[in-house]
Amino acid sequence: MLTKIAQVGYRLYDYDWDKLDQDERQQLMACLADNRLSPILRLNAGLLVQLSEQRVIEKQRAKEQRPDTRFWQFWQFDRRINRLGLLAQLTLVPLVMVAVYLLFINVLSAWVIIGLLLLNTFSALLRRSHDLNRKYPVFEAVLLICMPYLILLYLLLPGVKHANQYGPQPGEKR
């Protein structure tokens, strides 16, 4: 019985699994009703049944409350997108924005487009983090946006002034 409770607990902890099958539910309810077992085991069995029921209810509420979102709705930060949506949001939305900018170059400022592109990138990474059930998605999104620029800053540092094992300084006369 202990192994059964541990297996069910591990699967529920993993959060990818939420619904008990009928056999598991009956076993946990039998464990809950058995007075010969340890009170801790009985408590765990009851909590697992309750957690499973709560997850089923949460899943139903989430489906009812949140309609499916599309990749081009980049202003909706509290939703999720899958991998294909992430790729679409990071490629198609910027292409459309640049096309609109080129059509209305006198009306739109380049800074507006840059701001919208950053918002789109931040939104895509944040929404993908929600899909992966990450705890601190805002931090990860900011880090992922800043990472290429940090690498670029490193690459723009001045080189050493003298020859090294890879040769003389670029542009130096021999």
C-alpha cells in the first residue's frame, strides 16, 4: 500500500498527471478507511484523492475561462503558446511589423517598431515559460532577451595591444 501511495504521489507531484483511474481511487479510499494503517498513510491517501479531484476541477475551470490564444496576440501576457506558436511569433509578427513600417515609413517611427518588436519578443518568451510551467518566467524572459546583447558587448571589447599565440594584432604592419 505504501508503494501505491508513493507512486500516485509522485505522479501528482509531477503535475503532468491529474486524474486517478478508478482502481487507484478505490485503493486510496480503502487505505483511508483502514483503521489498522498508520494515520500518516491514511492522511496521505486522503490528500492524494483530494488533490486529484482539485486538479480535475482546476483543469475544467481553465478550459472554461481561457479561450485558446493565437500566436499573433502578442499583447496577452497571461496565456500560453506552444513551440510552433513561439516560432511563429518570433518570425511572422516581426516580418509583418517591418512590412507595415516600410509601407508607412513617414508615419511610424523606427523607435515604435523597435518597441513593438521587444514587446513581441518578451511576450513570446513569457508565454512559452507559462507553457513550461516555470516559476519565474519574467526573469527568464528578460535574461533571454538580454543574452545576445551581453554576448555582443563581450565581443565588442577591445583586443590585446600586443601579439599573442594567435598572431599579431589585426591591422598591424609586419
